[in-house]
Amino acid sequence: MRWLWWFVVGTGLWMAACTPEEEIITDDPSVKLYFSQDTIQFDTLFSTLGSTSQILKVYNPSQNAVTISSIETGTGSNSPYTIYINGQPGRRFENTRLLGGDSLYVMVEVLIDPQNQNLPFLVKDSLVFQVNSNQQDVKLEAWGQDAHFHRSWIIMQDTTLRSERPFVILDSLWINPNVTVTVDSGAHFFFDNGAFALVNGTLQTLGTINAPVVFRNIRTDGAYDNAFGQWEGLIFTYLSQNNLFQYTNVHNAINGILINTPDADTIPNLTLANCVIKNMAGYGIAAIGADIDVYNTLIHDCILGAAYNVGRGYYRYQHCTFDNTNLNLKYRYQRDEDWVSVAFADTTTSLDYTASPHAFYGELTNSIVWGDMDEELATAQIFEEGVFRINTNLIKGSKDKIEGNIYNEDPLFVDPVIARYELDSLSPAIDRGINTFITKDLAGNVRDETPDLGVYEYSKP
């Protein structure tokens, strides 16, 4: 039987000799893991709403395999963080084998419990790895934010919404007829995918230069922070009146503002003062048979157009900047003149919206209309009683030039790629405006006797 013993030993030695080096497990305490990052950070997350996944790459630099004795969250089973390895969720994993020169992907998610706090709070933990008597860790950090969560929220009486905590709209916000909702400065509204606000009454947002009111999508991570079409937008029906937006920002919807409020007078149903509307899959403002007054307002990066004004109504824009130069042409290559940055049309549409009984009035004064198309302003007059006043503007386009405007001269924005729409010192828009009641610009700078075009008054650095 001695030959059998030697056969077994010999076979074992032969098999060991044939085992690839990267599969041979080492217990060398000098072997340490490498990580793709030393800290995993999450953007601010609303309590009770889960996060997206972050990925950590764990690399074994050794030529030999190692056994990771444990991978766990530092605070154990009570951790708000969950880890996923090979698709399996948990807070502790044992005896995970990692071949030499190979890597392991660990996914991390977090679900933050409410803390009954108004200000954001930091939620910390760690991922702890035990390998060959070594302990290594990766920090976990997330900012949590308690919020007011609403689903199918109907406001049925006059209400003031404070700014202590943000409002998260999970599907819809409705303001009933004859109800006034006043929003304090600094209030933030976050809308989930497909959510919207529908105003049958009155909405007045009282933002300030340092604490604007914000309406935007719920996700702020990565590319979603500036992604088009993440929620439906703000809708004002024919029952709505006396709406006011001061220092209010609307981001990342399908249509920022859709308003259809026909009536017999020309009193604005919506006034926008010192606002920013950006990143729309449709229109920044779509006004149909409405009465609106807009000034010191910046509207940019709206695929179908910045401001679309159609049907008998009252449409006045002063000291506004409209720009669509940042849009990739693939979004706009099929455009016709109805898809320009700014359109005024004294007509009704196939959508069969009710038109106001009074004559059309469209005014564009001291503004900049710019973009990546040859024509960025379109006007269409059907009824003789309609009035168009397009004075002292800088406009991209060559059709239907109107005396008193500047055409096709680059406004020389500081850097529109990062939404810096202040004017360069050589801008042709400087000192080309006429005096209006608008004495300050969007940034609070005083306008002089010969104001600059657009939302910003040039000031020397």
C-alpha cells in the first residue's frame, strides 16, 4: 500500500504545482486591498426616500488570492447603509474570495430615517474590510434632509408655505379656485418624475435675491441636476389670476410654465420678476391666450423654445435674456420657425385653446434673443388690430428686421456654457437700451440712464 500513499502525495503536489498563482490563497499580513475611493459620498437625500447606488471597486494587488474575512458596515445591523455583493444585499458578508490581480464591485445604498430637523444633517458610517489580520475601511457620508412629503396635495384655503423644510411633491399639487397660496422666500419644491403643480387659484412666490423660491426635479445627483424633462411643470388654468413670481427659479421640467388664462382685460394673470427658467424639454414659458408681464428674467436651454406666446393675449417682456446656444443641435435639427427661442403669434392654434376677447399685444423691449439657429425670433400677425412692439433688442435672425434693434451681433456673454450670462466689456448690448421702470438688474445692480440689454447690467470688475 506504500505505492498508494506515494501516489496520493504525488498527485497532490502535482495539482498544487498546476494551480494558477492567482488562485493560491495567501495569508501574508502585508497584503492590503486597494479601493477606488477612500470616501463614498451621497448628495443630499430626503429622509424616507432611498438613494441611487454608489459603486466601490475593491482591488487585490497581490499575485495571490486572498480571503476577505468580513465586509461589513461599521455600525452593524442598524446602519442606514446597505451593501450589495454579487447582487445580494446585506450589512455583513464573510469569507469573500478575491483572486490575485482581480477586483470586486461593492454597491452601496442609503435610506435615511427622519430626524425632525429643519437643516440638513450628516449621516456617517464606514465599510470595514478584514483581510489577513488587517483592518481597512472606506468612509460613508450622506447629507439627509427632512421634508414635507405630499401626494395628491389639494390646497383648499388661503395658505402661506414657509421655507423651514423643502416640499416634496410625489405626484401633484393642486390649488383650488379662489384660493391664494403665498410662498416664503427660500422655499424649495422638489417634484418627482411626472409630478406637476396645477393652479386654479393664485400662486404668489416671494423670493429674494439671496433666497429665491425654487421649483425643480427631485433628483440632484450627477447629470440629473441639470437634466431636461424630469417633471411636468407649473400649469395655470383659465380660472387662475393675480399670480406673481419674484426671484423664482424653475428647473428641469417638460414645460416650465404653461398658462392659458383668457379674459376680457389686459391685467397680467402672471407677473415674473427676476426669475430663472432653464433646462426644459419643451418650452420655458408657453402662454396661450394669456396676459403675462415678464422682466429681468433669464430663460435658457429650452428645447422647443424659451418663450412661446400665441393667441389673443397680452405678452410683455422687458430686460430678458433668452438663449439656446448650449443645446446640442441634435435636439433642434428638425426645427421650423415655430421652434425659435421666442415666438409671438396673433392667432389661435390647432390645440383649440380659448382666446382672450381683447386684441393681441406683444412687446419685447431691452432684451437679448440668442441661440444656435439662424432665426431665433418669429412673429406672425393675422388680425389687423394686433399690436407688436419690438424695440431696442439684440436678436439672432435676418427675417423681418425691425428698425431700432440689433441683429446678428454676438452678445458676448461671459460664459453661457456655465450659465454666466453677464456681459463682456465688449458686448454690443451695453448702453443700447431705453429707460424703463426697471431700475435694477437680476443681480441687484443699478441700471444707469442708458441701460444694457438683457437681464444683467455690465459693471466693471
